[in-house]
Amino acid sequence: MGCKRIFSLKAVDYNSFDIWTSTLDIVIKKSEGFINNLEIRDIDFKIEFWRFDHIDEDKFLRSAETGDLLLFRGKHLGGKLTRKWTNGHSDHAAMIVKLEKF
């Protein structure tokens, strides 16, 4: 690919790592970008598309897809302690699972 950006993930153990990477591989191979051989270039990262200070509910519901990862960085003491302890940039994470009914 044409992008040099690296997103790193941490796992508790090898089994967790294997499950995550296998699942991500399945999601990636089913994605429109992979199927249509779309390339991500460094210039595509000019705008930090992954970073939103706020997004309204309607826009979120229209744009969120199963497999999307949400990373949160809170301002409260608990979040700061979590980031310090884990040496991470975020203190909470979630993965979208979009049910057909919604």
C-alpha cells in the first residue's frame, strides 16, 4: 500500500493477538477498499479522518460500520490514570457491531 502510517494494537497474550488479527483480516478482506483494490496514500491522511471531537448521532449512525474501532480519550482522572498505566493514547475503546434491524 502507499501509506506509511502504522496503527499498533496491543494484546494480552498470543491467543488474543491471533483472534484479533484473524478477525481484522476477515473484515479487511470483505471491505470495499480491499475488494476494489483501493489504495490509501499518505496524502489521504492530510485530514485526520479518525479524529472527531464531537459527532452528532445521525451522522454517526449513517457512517458507522461493523468493525469500526472507536478510541476515546477522556479528560477525567480515571482516563488519565488508565493512559499513564497502559502507556496508551486512549483510555476506552469500542468496536461497532451494526445490527441489521437498526
